[in-house]
Amino acid sequence: ASRPRNDDTMCVRVFFNILIGRLDEHLAMAKVLILDGDGRRRIHLEVLAQKAGHIPLPAGTLQEAMWVAEVYGPEYAIVADSLPDATKADVKKAFAACSSGPVRRVKVLDASGATLPPELQQN
């Protein structure tokens, strides 16, 4: 049995508020860079971010993420388990070492393992 749509939306808001709200309680809407090499899961995360009231900015590789961060200036980057060209640690190092101010200011969050909703975790 599936939950009513309103419950799903509330769960989504809780998920993103846990990730983002723990850093900035007063930010109701954020530009969120979503890094995930798994296209289906990345799209799912984009939809969840939109339902939670945020603006998703998708990227499937570190190189793409750096470009998106430079152009769109997200407040947060959510890094899932799989990127073809980088580990989560590589992403954090690349953002911190970047000479561009907007990229350096992005707060990189780990959204893998237990922090992801069960339907998004890899089996």
C-alpha cells in the first residue's frame, strides 16, 4: 500500500530539511546541486528537491558539477554514492580548492547510505 501524496511530500520535506536545515534553518528555498552518476536516482532526487521547495541543479560527473556550480552558484551540493570520475572526498577537495568564490562557498553534503530514503539506496 502506498502512502497518500501529502505524506510523501512531508517525508520529502523532512529529508531535505534534515540535510539542508541542519546547516541553515532559515533557508526556505535553496539552489541544490545534486551530484549522482546514477541518472535515475539523480532525477528522483531532483523531483524530491523540487517537492521540498528547492531548486535542483543536476550533475552526473565532478567536471559537470564544477561547471554548474560556477554558472548557477548553488548554496549546497548533495553528493550521492556514485560518480564516474570522483569519490565524495574528491568532490569536497575540488570545491574547497577551486579559485572561484561561488564554487568554494558551496556546502557539500553527503547524501549516501542511511541518509537517503530507502527507495534511493542501492541494493
